[in-house]
Amino acid sequence: MPYIGEDGRKALDNAINSIVDQLVAWYPSTYWVGALNYVVFTIVKRFFDRVPPRYHLFAHVTGTLQCCIHEMYRRLVAPYEDKAIDKNGDIR
């Protein structure tokens, strides 16, 4: 995953933390799922509202969102599954 520098992170972290706080406040109700979808799509939509539509931009953003899914799986889901395998045993 390409990482941004510390200065770039600082510029975004307050807004991200505010959004995450709101999502956590709605957990464990399922309302947070729709809210997360709304947040991600709205960020993408508002980006495209401000730049000229170009296929390469659509392709880059689509690829970036797919990479986010892969990164989430690699860093969050796979370790969780590994712990479950250790606890419950693997599929035979």
C-alpha cells in the first residue's frame, strides 16, 4: 500500500477521526454500514464533482478502492482468521 507522509496524514486525520467517531457511535446497530458506504461514495463523488471527468481518473479511483479492500483483508481480516484457525482448528 502506498503510504503518504506524516504531513499528509496530519492534514487528513482530524476529519477521518471525526467520521470514525460517528460510525462507532452508531455501532452495534447496522446504521453504521450505510453511513460508511455514504462516506466513501460521497468522498469519491465530490472529488469527481471538482475535476473534469476522465476515464483514467475513474480507473485510478476504482483501482484504489479495490486496493483498499485488499489492504483491509491483508492487514485486518487475515490475522483475525489466523487466530480463529489457531483457536478452532483448520479445515481438514
